[in-house]
Amino acid sequence: MKLVLLACLAAVAAAAPQFDASRPIVLVLRDDRQDNGDGNFNFAFEADNGIYEERSGSIGSLGQSNMQGSFRFPLPDGTFAELRYVADENGFRPESAMLPTPHPLPAHAQEQIRFAEEQRALGVVFE
């Protein structure tokens, strides 16, 4: 009987979560939440490793949830990625330096646009 009890204790000890020193412990510095129950809310979260998020919302003119906010998180090189956004009747509109941007138009395309604007200003109409 003692052997069975000892085996059970050994199994429980082996199954216990182990501390992993390679994974840092992250402390929550701020966690504020406010929900009025009518569609209006505020949320803010911050951790000691630089992760941050804030969001606020309200009822939109078409009955949807309008939201605006931002979030930030650390990148492997030590810098931070940050994004601000608005989501409302006009869709989701993010703003961030980390978002890709389109390539510039080639010179010949810019010349065609300039030429078309000149023609339009002179009253030339193509059918």
C-alpha cells in the first residue's frame, strides 16, 4: 500500500508545472475595464514588458459598435510596433508605420496621369 501511495505522489510531482527560466514572467501593471451596458465601454491594459492596449467604444449611427484605440508590443530588435485604429460606419482604418505601403508609380505612369490632367483641363473629352 505504501508503494502505491509513493508511486501516486511521484506521479503528481512529475505532472506539476515546472518553472521555465527561458520564459520571462510578465507582470500586469494596469487592467482597467468599464462597460456601461449600453454599448459604451473603455478598456486599457499594460504589462511590464511594454505590451499596451487601449480601446473605447460606443453605439454607431447604424446600430454597430464604433471603436477606436491603439496597441503596442515589443519587437525582437528591442523597438516597439504601434498601431492606432478607428472602426465605425466608414470601416476599419488603421494607422501605423509598420503597415506596408504601395510602391511608387513608375515615371511613365506618372507622365500619363499628368498628360491626362492637362487634356482634361483643356476640355478634351475621349469617348
